[in-house]
Amino acid sequence: MYRRDFLKLGGLFSALFFLQLGPLGKIPSVFNQVEAHGCIFRGTAEGQIYVSEDQGKTWRLHTRFDPELSITQLTVDSQERVVASLEYRGHDFRLSLSNPKDNWKTV
């Protein structure tokens, strides 16, 4: 790769990153995603979790938390529970979901 091509790519990625930044540095179009129970769960920075039961072809809203809550990470623990890490005004907490039909519970 030539230096000029490298600089073009670097500029492109920098521009894309800065265009996505919203107020207070939130990146609204970025999401976290995990697979569990035959479903794909996707969390957003706006506090919403979507689920797909057909490998991402269609999505439905599973949970809508307060818009001030940001879902920073989705993981699956050793007991096959989906765990959502949320952030609210500098404070972090975690909620777990046993299966797609259950309610969220604190960890």
C-alpha cells in the first residue's frame, strides 16, 4: 500500500467516526450484539434492545429502557443468560435475562 492510499483510508475512517458522534460523545448508530437461546439480541446507545429470531432478517423491539440509559455491553454468562451492562450518568449496573420471554433482573 502506498502512503497516499493509506492517508486516504485513514481520512475516510476518521471522517466516518466523527460524523457518527452525537451530543456528549454518544455514538447512536453503534450497537452491541450477542446470540443466545436461538435468538440474536442487539442493544443500542439509546437504551433499546432488539431481538431477531430468524438470524437477523427481521428485528422486533424486546425492551425499551429510559433513553438516558446507554447499553454499553451485551454478553452471555456461563448459565446462558443474556447480561446487559447499562450506564446512567456515570454509574454502571448490570441486568440479566434468563430467556427471551423473561423480565430483566439485577445481577
